[in-house]
Amino acid sequence: MDSLKRLLNIAIITVALLLGSIILLGLRQQRLGSNYNQIISESEVILFQFSTLREEITSGLIDGDWNVVAASADDIQGILQKLNRLFENPLIPGEYKLAVAGKIDLSQLAVTVRALPAATNKSQAGHVLQEQLRTISEHLMQFDRIIVSQLKARVVDFQGMFITILGLIIALISLTLVIIYRKAILPLIGLSALADSTSSYKLFLPVPPGACREIRAFLELINKRLSAEQPAGDLQLEDILHEQEERLNILVNNSTNILNGIINITQLLSDSFSEQELTQDQQKLLGQIIKDGERMAALLKRP
């Protein structure tokens, strides 16, 4: 992604959505956990009450107290009502309800208990009742273990989803930091090293490769400002130097022409008079004028 601002916006929005999903999942898991605990508690209560009832019926069978055994039919109906309310909970899967409903027949157990005092062969009826109690107790314990394991599996699934979302958040933040480092930090470090180095650049700052759009736009703005200000000053300085050079050349040419004119006039004066018409000092003066003029003209002709 070329724009660092857009990348940060997308990363922030994505992380916010992921964190929001974690909060929503946490609230949902808390509500489900409360419902699961209620289901487990009701299942344990039913299992405990049936175990107590089984001991009372077994004790009544051993003592031959058939009235106590028959009176337990009301307790069986109470357990049946609690079990039906438990099955009405939508959190319990339907296949578990169907599997357990055919095996935990508390209604038949209540009928057997009520019919026991009037049975002719109480011993055989007692054995049948014991077998029913054992079968129902095993299925209730199995149902309780299945419910608890199922709820634990859902909690583990939520924890796995929670860890996955956290991993996505960490990966997204790490990727964003890597991209920021490559597209923003490294170009700035390169510009800082360039500013500290002895190498000089006159007009433009180089745009580092791989820089994000914001840094490129910033450097382009700086380069425009430099190109708008610095070259104008350089051109003005060059114009001044060129003008001064032209004036100096004109001055040298004029001075050289004047000196040549002086030398020529002096030479004509020296040739116009004979040695008898000029004194020795006058001849020496004219020679000195010619000599100094030629030396000055030679100096002005040097580059």
C-alpha cells in the first residue's frame, strides 16, 4: 500500500473491529457460561436426588417396607418434571435429548414402584425394580458426563477463537509496523544520514526508493521551494559576475588603447626631434615613458 495514512486508517479500523468482536464474543461466552453452569447444576441436582431415591428404595426393598417404596413414586415424578425442564433448554443438542429420552424412563419406574406392594411375587418385582434403577442411574450419569464434556468443548472452542483473533491482531499490528518502518522510518534515516554526510547537493533532495506517498509529496514540496528560490539567486549572482567581467574587459581594452596611444605619440616625438634638439634628460624621459607604457600594456594583456 502506497499511502501511509490509508494504511494506518485501515489497520486501526481492522484492529478496532477485531477488538469489538472479542468483546462481543466475551459477553456471549459469559452469558453462555452462566447458562451452562445452570444446566450442569440442574443435572447434578437430578443425579443427586435420583441417587438418594435409589438408596431409599433399595433400603425399603431390603427391609420389606413396601409402603416406603410406593411412596417414592411422588419423588420420581418430581425428578421427571425437573428432567423435562432440563430437556427444554435450547442449549442441549436435540440428538442428546432423543438419545436419553428413550433410555431414562422415569414414568415406567414410577408405575413399577406403585405396583410393587400389590405384586404377588415381590422378590421378582424387586429385582425388576433394581434393574430399572441401575439402568436409569447409569444413563443419568452418562448424560451428566456428556453435558459437562460438551460444555467444556464449547469453552475450549471459544478460547481457540479468542486466541486466533488475538493472533490476527498481533500479526496485523506487526505487519503495519514493518510497513511503516520500510516506507517511513528508513527513508527518514536515509535523509538524516544524507544531511550529516559531507556530500553536497545544490538544488534537490533525493527521494528515497520505497518511500510512502506522504514523504514523497513532502520532498517534492521542498524541492519545488528550493527550485523556486535558490536558482534565482544563483542566476542573479552569475549576471552580476558577467556584467563585472564585461566592464573589466572594457576597462582593460580602453586602458590598453590609451597606453598604446601614449607609446605611439612618445615614439613619434622621439623620432621627430634629432639628438641635437633634445637634451640627454629629455631623451631619457621619452625612453622611460615608452618603456613603462610597453610594460603596462603587457601586464594588461595577461589573462
